[in-house]
Amino acid sequence: MKNLEKEIKLDYIRASGPGGQNVNKVATAVQLRFDVTNSPSLTLDLKSRLIKLAGKRMTDAGVLIIEATKFRTQEKNRQDAIERLNELVRRASEKPKLRQKTKPTKASKERRLNEKKKVGQTKKIRRDKQGFE
């Protein structure tokens, strides 16, 4: 995670929302930019999982943008943005479990076939009853 901090670019922008007179003067919101596709500290499979997890926060150029406007201070918003990036990378680093193909058991096949026979019998009875009316 320490290597990532060298690759992060932080921009401070004015935030909307609460803040009183401060909101028009002080740039407290943080916009974190991290170039995922050109990052030397991430492996290829980690990059692909991170891009998938990031969703619409990724630009076409492969840059991840995280905006933090939750707090009124620049420092807290900066920490929040970095924590959110770290959390995304942590989640992307977890390899997904491979799905194990399973086959239906013999008992479940028999139950399915018995149910089909039962439904077929019900339909046959209904068909026979229609002829008598």
C-alpha cells in the first residue's frame, strides 16, 4: 500500500454541501487520481479485478477517480479518499473462489422424475375428464 501512495495524485476542489461561508472559499473536497493501467506496483490480474470493482469510477484512460467530500476539512477528506482506495485494492486482491462444478445426486434425479410423472398423470386425468362432459 505504501508503494501506491507515490503513484497517487491528489487535487483539492471546492465541495458542495454544508460549510457555511467556507464552502465558497476553501477547497476542502479531495479528488484522488490513480492510474491503474500504468501502475508498476499492481499485477495484471489485480489490475483487471480492480477495474471491474471500480466500475464507473474508472475513466477510459484507465485512471481511477475517487472523490471525498464527506468531511469539512481537507485532511479528513484526504484520509478518507486514501482509505477508500486502500479498501478497493484490498478487495481486488482477494482472489475469487473458483466454482466447483457439481452433478445432481441420484436421489435428486429420481425425485425430479417422480414429480414429472406425477404432473403427467394429473394432466392425463384432466384430459380424460374433458371427454365425458
